[in-house]
Amino acid sequence: MNVPWQTPEADRSVVSPRLAALARIAAQVAAATTMSDLTETITQRASTVMGASRSVLAVRDGESHLRTIATHGMSPADARDWDDLILSERSPLAEAVRTNRVVSIHSRADLLARYPELDDGTERSSVTFPLISRASGEAVGALGFRFDGRVGPVDPDLLWVLGVLSDVCAQTMLRLRAEEESHARTAQLQFLADASQALATSLDYRQTLRQVASLAVPAHADWCSVQLVDDGVLRTLALAHVDPAKVQLARELETRWPPDPDRPGSAAEVVRTGKSLLVESITDAMLVAAAHDEEHLRLARELGLCSAMSVPLIAKDRALGVLSFVSAESGRHYTPQDVAFAEDLGRRAGLAIDNADLYSQTRRVAAVLQATLLPQDLPELEGWQVGTVYRQSGRTDVGGDYYDVTGLPGGRVVVVLGDVMGRGVDAAVAGSYMRSAAKVLATQDPQPEALARAMDRFMSADPPTQMASSVYLLFDPAHDDVSLVRAGHPPPLLVHEGRARFLTELGSPVHGLGEVPRDAAHTSFGVGDVLLLYTDGLVERRGESIETGLSRLKAASEELLTGLDDDTDLDVVLETLAEVVSDPDRHDDVAVLAFRRMV
């Protein structure tokens, strides 16, 4: 018998336990620390709660494919059929990813009308959710549930909770990916640091490889060249010889008679096969066979080539280019032992190239992760100038600086800025939790003392970090007042009529020590005044007292934040201030906010 999802007589008591169970599963998914934890929870446990016959979780694999990473209720043979899906083909998973919409199948008749190739004779319904990245708005995968013997639409409440579950799944999956990429790239960078000095002195691998080519001549070769694959084409990066005139001659040869990439024994073949090439003796017959015409042959003979070897620049079993050694006037003949030497150098060079790419990728991953943990855009506040600057530390890991700004009726503005203990992905995620909690709690009571105490309770109940400093402000222009609470955070700086002073009144301990007294300090804040908030990375330097950093900030603020007008770009001013005040070595992240009242 076909059992509908919901009829007018359906008992809501049957649905409510499912809603509660799915909510618990969503919390478990959000807390997953590995992909296996995530996939097991999202497929097996959710399917059990929903009474689903089958479930499948697929992720986007390139531009045109989906790759299934978890299934439930499928035989091994059936699961293999879903291993790789083409996005352009008709299927609920592919359609959900292409359209960013939930795909619901209410019956077998519905399936036959839309996806007849998927019919197996079973009466059923299904629902498939896209897994959407909040950062890009694009689907990164899909999650589908199938219900054999059931027809009709899914209960709206269940559908909504499943949508929330899918969203949590998507964001958790992206978080785990970012963590894995960050950890992998950091480990690979450390490995390269132990490579040879010539290749480890710089992350500018192009310049380093030019140095390698020069160093190889004439001790190991009369000629040395480095060629890299660029957009599928092998291009010469470096060509070295002790005689510059001969280098010019070789470049003329390459320009007038470009090498044939399909010719056996070419550098292109070394890249294609990933295997080294040794020519112990270069014969005249070889030059004749390779020459395009008599002029080409004459110039090639003038080079006096004797022996050659070419090795691939390998990283992760991928050929990135070719390193070639050629002997001429020295009369050297290369041997298999020479090839082994060159291959070792080629592996080191390949790692140097890969390291530079990985470093750039790691920086991008860190920047993307940090961007997702800070407000994408600050609100437009009428009558206010607001400036921000965030500077990531020189290291590849991210920090826990966070801030948020919210406009309230009557021109009031709530501001939160803080810094959690530690570094890395855990600190950044903890900072995100702190910011989100503060934003929600501020809607209940925006007064700084109430908000700070609410954050203490939040930290006591479910702390995302052991310790965090923060500052909470409420601007009230109707009363020319700003109230603030400092929880172990550096004091805000007020600039009034060209003079700067720190608001040090009524400081209180950091969050993480339980519920402690949090009293607000009040100070006058009028038209033209500027208030500066910042994290400790702005004023701290190794081997220097914090008082020295604060004095440097005060002096720079009196110079840069005085005489501003309504057309001033505060972001530009803060960039200059951060450059002047912060540690040139950039050992810590820096977050700075400035508020100037215009009316």
C-alpha cells in the first residue's frame, strides 16, 4: 500500500519527533571533525529518522561531474552506478546542483515523466537538496533521500528541517575542506624548507631556477636549460652558458626553428612520459635528422654538442617542466649515474615550483576562510563615517579577530570587536561563533553591560574557546554619548579636537572566567569626534612593552585622525595608520575600526 507523506488526518505527533531528531542530527553534523563523521551522520542517521529507503551524498568534481562520497541503503553494485555523475545528464542530483533548487519527485508517475531512465519499477517518492556555499552561492554538491512505497509531497515542516540540515552539511563540508587544505599545505611548505639551500632561499621559483641553471654551468654542463609547462606549452625559462654569445645563438636557433613537440627524444616527450632521456653521444647524423634546412644544420654544428640528458621536474607524480644538461666543448659524456644526479635535482626543483604554488594557494585559502568569518559588508549608517582595516599576519594560518556593527533605531549603533585565544582554523571558527553570538544577543539587549554579561553566560554554557577579549560599545548620538564595556581588551582611543586619549575607565576581565561584574563606562561623543577600536596586533611588538605600542598609536592617531572632513575615506586613513603603528614583521593579525560622527 502506498503511504502518503501527509493527509488531512495525519497525526502531527508522528512528525514532531522526527523534527526533533533531525534537529539533533543537524547539531551533530555541525560538530563533525572528519568527513567520515559527516557522511555517516548525514546519510545513515538522517535516513533512519526519515524512514528513507536510500540516501546519497554527492559533491561537485570539477565543472562537469558529481562524485558520490556516501550512500545508504544501496547494494555495492547500485552504489557503483552512482560513483560518477555527469552534471549535464538528467537526474535529481544533477538538477539540484545545476539549479540550486530542491528537486521533489512525488510518485513513480512523476519520475517516469521527468527521469524515465531512472525507473526500476518501484513506486516511490524522493527529495534532493542542493548543498550551497554561503560564500559563493554555488552548489558544491547534493543530498538526496528516496522513500520506497511512499507517494506525495514531504511534510513542509520536515522539508524545512531537511533544508536546514542540508545547509549545515554544506557549510561543515566546506569547513572541513578548508581545514584539510590548510593543514596539507602547511606540512608541504615545511617539507620544502629542508630542501637544498639554492632552491629553498626563495619562493620566487622562476628566479631560483635561473640561478640553478647558472650554477650548473660549467661544473656539470656546458649548457643548462629549464623549460616549464605553461598553458600546455613548453616554454624556456632559463638558458645558461659561460659564453653570452653562444646563448644568443641558441635563442636564435629556437626562435627561427622551433622544436617539434612530437619529435621522439624532444623535451616535450619527457614531459608527456615523465621519464628521463639520456643521449650519451650526439652524432652528426642526429643533427642532420633534426635540421630543417642547411642553415639550421650549419648553426647546430657550430654549437659543438657532445652529450645531453633531460629530466622531468616532478611534483606529486606530475611533470611541471624539463631540466636539460648538454655538454659541448668540455667533451663530457653523460652516464646513467649523471642522470640519477640530474633527476634528484629535478625532483628538488619540482618541489620548489610546487611549494611556491602551494604557498600561494594556502594564502588564498587562509584569506577566503578569514573573509567568511568577518562581516562581508558593514551596514550603511546615516550620519556616520565608518572605516575598517584587516591585515592578516605574515604567516599562512588565520587568527581569531572578529568584529560586527549593527545600526539601531534612533541613530544608535552597536559595535563588537574581539580576539579569541590562539591561532589557526580553530581560533578563526571560534571567533566566528563569538561574533554570531554577540550579534544575536545584541538584538535582545544592546546595552554593553547586558551584552557582555550575556556573552559570559554563552561562554559558560558552550564555550567555543577557552578565553577571548572583547569590547562592546553603544553609540547614542541623540544624547552625545557612547557607553562601553571592555572585557580584557585594549582600550578604545577617542580623538576629540585634535587630542587623543584612551578610554580606560571600568575595565573588566576577559571572557572565559565565568560571570563577572561588567559595568559600562560613559563618555561624551560629539560631532567630529573619532573613536578607534583595535585588536592587540596593532600595538604589540616582540621585545617591546605594550605601553610603547599604545604611545605610538596615540601619536599616530593625533596626526592622522585630526582634521578629517565628511569626504575623507576612513579606510585609506586606517591603512596608513596600521602601516605606521603595527609590527613590520606582521606576527599577528590586525583588525581596526574607526567611527566618526558627522551629525
